[in-house]
Amino acid sequence: MGTRLVHEMTYDAPAIEVAGMLTDPPFRETVCRNQRATSYTVEIEGSVDAKAVRIEMEQPTDQVPSFAKKFIGETTTIVQTETWRGPLEADVTVGIPGKPGEITGTVTLAEADGVTTETVDLEIKVKIPLVAGKIEELLAKLLGSALRAEERTGREWLGR
């Protein structure tokens, strides 16, 4: 079945500027730090029309409820890949290596009157009998928090 997460972020900037920010390694590194990553690597390849973004980060799980820690551990590695089909849309995959489940979806940028809305639409699927739904809901909550941190970082970044 799965759990769906749709999250919108708004930036007072043209879409092409937001697209440039989202595929800028120093921005993504700042986001990792603001998401409490204890270590991370950011790799971005390609041109404006088609870019590949890969972010691998390790995060503490101190904010994860105890029922989930036995599945996740004391820290967790997250691998996020984005395949940008152009400057305004990407396919996204978020994975936790060695854990049963997947998170897939899209990112789209839409501009109106100089304001850009970034929409992240994800499907979260966990393959652990009996607790899958609870863990999917937890992941949706944690991803929402991570996206709010990314939006705060983006607004500061664009306001410089």
C-alpha cells in the first residue's frame, strides 16, 4: 500500500534561480548540516537541462521512537538521488541501505508572479510485517521535518 507525502515549499525567487540552488553543491551541503547530518557527501553532475544529484548522509536517530530504533539503529544512512529531466522537474528516490523499503516520487517547480513553489510528492513503502504502516507514518513525519529544514535553508540562501 504505502504512505503518500506531498510537501510544498515556497520561495520568493524565479523558478530558474530555485532550480540552480537545488543543484548547487554548497547549498545541498548546507542543507545536510541543517538537517543534523553527522557526515555527508554531495555529488552533482550534468547540465542545466539534465542533472543527477546524489546525496548520502548519516543522521542520528535520537528523535526516532524506540519501537523503530530496533529496525533503524542508533544512526542511519540515507541516500537520496534526483534525476532532473530539465530545470523544473525531477524523479526522486530516497533509500536507507540494508533496510526493507523504498521512497520514490517527484519534485516539480512552478513559478507564478516571481514566486516559486517546489512540490515534493513521495510514496513511502516499508516492507516489515505488522509495523509497516507505523514506520511509513514515522518516515513521512521525519521527511516533512527534513523538508521544512531545507525550505528554511533555501529561503536564507536566496535572501543573501
